[in-house]
Amino acid sequence: MLENQLNLTSSLLEDTGSEDNGSTSNSKGFWTAGGLPSCSKGLPLITSGFVNHVNRSVGSFSMAPPSLSMSPPSLCTFGVEGPIAPHYSHLPSLKIKERLTDIASSKDLWEVTDSSVPTLPEHHPLERTAVFVPHTSASTVASRVIDVLSERSISSKFYKDKAKVKCVTSYNVDFRIRLYRGKGKFSHGIIVELQRRFGYSPYFQTETQAILDAAEGNIAAPQYTPHTSVSDNDTLDSVPLPSLDLFSKLISSSKYDSQVLAINGLAALTDSVKVGLVKAENTIKSLLSKENEALYSHVFNIVRSGHLKVNDQAQGSIDKQFAVQEKAMAIVARVVKHSKTAICDSLKSLTPVLLSSLKNAHEDTRLASYSASIILEMLKNSYDNCLPETNEIFNAMIQARFVGELQNNRLSELSNHCIRLMA
């Protein structure tokens, strides 16, 4: 697998025009998380269809597949036709090439072998969300898990020595995936166990089923996308919005749970999927008003510092667990998308954070995805002049796209869209 990823590094650099004379080469397509080419010219288009397999019960609750009316996902989720020719003063340098090679050869790639998978310990109580995959190598199972995590844009950190993956979904459910070798007469197969550690979402059962299905070699059900129950909630226009004064008081509270409640509530009220487009835009308009200036500034401070309270390093691990920086980034991206107010100075102040998360996308693909979404909205809504480090951001996007193609489809699509707009 490592050799495949290093080859992909060279392919990526050719796609983005890595020659010193600034010339660009033709796009050769992209690749999927397992190292398989996708959308390349001359290769057949590979798509996935949903197969109505026997419903499996995971634990004591039913895990029936979603409706067959849902459209099947495509393994080839994004492609670029033609070369990318950025118009900036320089193209990716040798330093960027070395950085991509380092990422490809890092320990984050899950190179699991049969010898590295531990045998199931004696008296180990397996979670109900576990499956046994008979007569299959550990590397095959690991590859299937990598693919499904990437396709569903689940942020993942791989530990090859422990045959373990730490995962966080986009809705902040923290869970682990572990591989074990079966014992005795079951030593020919691999046990895949999923353990939820933190957070809850009604969509998590769908993710669980998809991961276990993929590990068994079945085609996973399409990812569920929530829809607004009432079209834009326009029928609720007569209902007044809750005052943002409440959120200002909560976020200024000395109680940590009150602050978390404030940022979660504000993130929900600016999400058009949850409350409808009209309500989301009205909330953003209210957030940018003079009377809510302190609340607005607090949201940007959370993005810059990564903490609910600026420079509160002791609270860092808890802030990370509750994803307060990611929630604040989501709010900022929506503000940029719907705002007609001049907020350039505030956006400029976020540049160091956005750059850092893109450069370190292999450490946290979820944070990098939120950063890419902010930059994408800036590019689409004429805020690109608020990006002072344009060339550096472009190179960071190349790194993020590379990591996204390996581990996170959402990051791949967002960064690729940004690169096209910057070209």
C-alpha cells in the first residue's frame, strides 16, 4: 500500500504542474482511498449499486438498510477534466513535493498485516457491534475499512501497531475500530469490532452498519443526508427567532456546559438544513448586527484560539472533545456564504488558523475540511481579496487535496473546488 501512495504523490504533482518552468501536464485523474485509480481516461467508470442483502441485526436493535429508493453512491465521487493551471507566481515547490512524500510515508497509513493483528484476548467481551470475516486477510479487511471511512468522510487516525483506528464523525461521535484474529478453529478470519466512546446521533447506526458491511465485503448502504422537513420552513416565518441575547449570556457564563450549549445552539440556528434557509439567513443577519457584536467576535475568537475561552490551554482536550472550534468554523462559513456585510478584517485574522489546519490535514481531516469550506465560501462570494497568503494557501490546498483523496472524500471535494476557483 505504501508504494501505491508514493506513486500517487508523483501523479498529484504532475496534475498540478510541478515542473520548474511553470508548465502543466494533463490531468491523469484521481484515486480512491485504497489506492485504486478513479475517473482516469482509458479506465472504465466504476460505480457502486445498492444490493439488497439480508438484514443484519447489530446488537439488540435492528439495523435494516435504508430505502432502496435512495440513489446509489459512486466510488468515483469527484473528477477533474483537463489540466489545472494556477495563475499565481509560483507552482508547488520542491519543499511541497517532499511534504507530500512525507505524508504518504507517514505512520497514519494503516498497513495492517496478518502478523500484526492480535488474537482476541481471553475473556474479552466483544461489543455487539462486531462481525467475524472468515477466510480473509487482515490487509484486505483494513483496506475495506479505509475505503468506507474515506467515502463517508469520517475523520480517522490509524494505528498499525495496534490494528486500531480512532474515528470522529462529522456530527462529533467519537468511536474506535479494532481488528482481532479469531481463536482456535476461527483463526482463519478477522474480527472487526466498533466501540462508541463519546457523542450521540441518530445517524450513527447507519454509519455502524455501513462500516461492518464494508468489512465483510458487502456494498455499504448510501450515506444518509438529512433533509429539511418543511421546505425552507417558510411556513414558520411568523414565529419570531429566539433572541441571540440568550446565546450571548450563555457563552459569557463561567459554566463550561453553558458555553458549549451556546456554540451548539448557534451552530444549529445557522444551519439551513436544520432550520431552513430563511431562518438561517435571519440568524446570521442578527449575529452580524451591532447589538450582537460581542457574540460575533467571540465566535471568531474560538476559531482563532481553538478554545471557548481564549488561551485556556487547560481546557484544550475538553474543547477538542466537544468540537467547539469546528462548530465555530461552520458558523463562520455560513456567515461568509449568506452575509453581504464587509467582514474582510475578521476573515484576514483567521488566515493563520486556516493555513495551519490545511497543512496538517493528515492530523485532523475534519478541521481541514471546515477550513476548506470557509475558504471556498470566501472564493465564491468575492472575499478572495481577504486572503493575504494566496500562494501559500494554494500550496496548502494541494496538500489537503492529497490527504483528502487518501482519507476523506469531503476534504478532497472541497479542496479540489478551491483549487479550480484559484486557477
